Amino acid sequence: MNEKTILLGLLQACPYNSETEDCPLREIRKQPWEQRLEWAEGLSTDEVHDIVQCHYDEAGKKEQKVNS
């Protein structure tokens, strides 16, 4: 799955059921869907990658916490 598709899913809702204070999508998720899409379209490939990577990193942290 490409990162832009993953980003669109992340724009819908937090996959962890609770956003962290430093989530890069925390504020944008409060916007209407059309505004979220416009915002996402304006992102560079590198920006999309960084946001998706942030969520993968957060998933790793949560997994470590569960396995501890």
C-alpha cells in the first residue's frame, strides 16, 4: 500500500484510539473531510513519508509497552 493511501486512512481517525499530544494529525482531524483532503494534497512526498513514519514509530512504542 502506498503512503498516500495510508495517510488518507490516518486522516479518518487515529488507529490507536487515543491520539498523542504530539500527533502530527491531531489538529487536522478536527477539520471537515474536504479540508483534510486539500491539506493532504498539498503535502510533499517527504512530508507524507514523515507523517506515516511517525505513526509506524508510535505503533512500535505501543507494541513494546504491551509486550513489557
